[in-house]
Amino acid sequence: MNLHEYQAKELLAQKKVAIPRGSVCYDPLEALIAARQLKSEKVVLKAQVHSGGRGKAGGVAVLSLDDDVRGKAAEILGKRLVTNQTGPQGKPVSALLVEEVVPIDQEIYLGVILDRGSGRVTIMASPEGGMEIETLAKEAPDKIFTVPVHPLTGLTAYQARGLAYSLSSNKGIASQLTHVITALYQIFVGYDCTLAEINPLIVSRDKVLALDAKVNVDDNGLFRHPEMERWRDRSQEDPVELAARKDELSYIKLDGNIGCIVNGAGLAMATLDLISLHGGSPANFLDVGGGASEQGVADAMNILLDDNRVRVVFINIFGGILRCDVLARGVIKAFRGRGVELPVIARIEGTNLEEGHKLFRESGLPIDMVSSLDEAAKRVVERAQSA
């Protein structure tokens, strides 16, 4: 679950991290009132969407109070912001963060991630912030500092201080940076995050402020933080993925035209790789799991069929707990209920295989049974390309 900037800053403020004065607004008049109450020479309007690159897409505007703040707010609110991260469909803007503009003496990057190579939470920082960390890593890798955190000791005081002094030699600034580094780490661990980032973290005269912030929470940890659910913005999420989550299915929408239904995450990843290897493009990652019922399979197939880009369906099942006959009944139920006749390539193995094959053969649906996984992947790519 991703948080908006204003929500991430609220978490930081709770940890006594300084942030610019501002408030979140939902209509143009509210934005105008908020801007006037700041009594700042300039204010910034920032579209609240789950995407970077807002400024280049017209989602950030710096204005003086003599400018038409209300008009600019009306222009941003309600539009679909298309950035380099959203794809052509964009993200709807339903909230604006109205903040004071503060002078910037230095921009710093600070982020906390899980480094899967070392298996440790790792803090990354750079004295040159304000750009994406991927760009920074490419252009100035020697200016990125990393601190791996031992899972038993956690972040130690000397690690936080050492990183702070690598970012600033000013004692007062380094002291504030030490606090911010510790607070961001505590947020990452305390809320089961996959990412906690401040970019840029700025030095403004003698103060350190979080000018922008990003926090992503691992959905698998939300049961420990039920209070976070109030911050979920469903308008920023794909409705098909929301439906899949409701049905307890692992579904991720991709950009291709081959709909995949598989059981087991490992087999699902192998299926996507094979499709790509043979020149095709999967439309989704969909793992129905090992214990899906007939209705669960039907629900999964309906979610897959909701994607109008799908031109062919690839079923790749190894029946263990999920029996092949249960799978077949669920697939047939979904297709008959929808009245669609997309071509289907099915490769199924395992428990009740013969019964599953029989159900598919007698269904009258355009299902092509293939025993070899590699051959099935080749065939599904061919069908997709000719569709």
C-alpha cells in the first residue's frame, strides 16, 4: 500500500521531523484559503498521486499570492496526471498539498530499503538529492553512501551519526540529520515498509526539513497496522487488482495480451519468462494458489477476462491440492457465465488429470490441450500474434 506525500509527512511529523508548513486540500477554494493562511511570499501546489515525476507532468505549481491560486488548483484537481511512471492512463488527482516555499541551501537524498542481496535493511543517502536514486546511482555512484543494519542490533547511534557527518560537516545540521535518519528507519521497521524515502531532505539556513517524502507499506504486514487502512486511496489502484485482493488472489496487471492463470508463484514466474522468451507479452501475473475452490478459479478467470486487452488465455496448472477437475469446472463456469470464446491453451498436470481433460474436451470451449510447457508457451504466443 502506497501513501500519499502528505500522509508520509504526517508520519515524519509524529517522529519530530521538521516539514514545511502546509495542509491538504480537496477543492480550489479550500486551496486558496490554505495558501492565504500560510502568509508566505510563495506557495507550492502539489498533486497527491502515487507517482513520481509530478512536476514534469504539470502536477506541481509554484505561485505567489498575486497569482490565480484558485484557478491553478482547479486546473490540477480532477485531472488525470500522466507521468513517466503511471503509463498513458494516468492517475486521478483528488487532493492537493498546499505548502510554503522555503529557501534551499542543500538537497539531500535519504532512503531506507530492504537490500535483498544482503538480506538486511539498508539506509541509502547522498549529499546530492533532488533526483531519482536510479539516476544518481548512474551519474554519481561514488556520492551514494549505504549503511546496512544488523537485524539484531538495529540501527545504532554511531551508524546514524557517521552517516549524518558524511552528509554535512556542520555540527548542528549533522545533529538534525542524525535524528531524521533514525526516525526514517523507525518508520520503515515500525510500519513494515518496503520503502521509506525523503527526496529531497533539505537544509534551509539552520534547519533540516523533509521537502518531499514517500512511504510504501507491505500489504502482507497490514494486519499488524489496521489503522493504516484508513489511508488507502483506492482511486490510485487498479480496480482489477483491488477485486483480486478482495478474492485473496495474487494478481498484478502487466502490459501484454496473453492472460495467464497459474498456481504457485514460482510456476507463475516461470510461465511469464517462457512467454517472454518466445516473443510474447503476458497481460498479468495471476496465482490462484494451491487451495482454490471451483468458485475461486471462476473468480480468478473472471478477473483475467475483465482485461479487454487479453487475446488468448494460457492455463498452466500443476494439480496437487488444487485438483485438475476442480480447475476445469471453475474455468468452464467462468467462460459460460461470461459468454466469451477466447482461445485457450491449457497445460495441466497432476491430481485427477484425466477427469480434467475430459471436462475440457466435453465443454465445447476452444481449449487446446498441450502436455509440454515449452510447446504450450510457443503455441500461446503464436495465437496471440495472429489474434
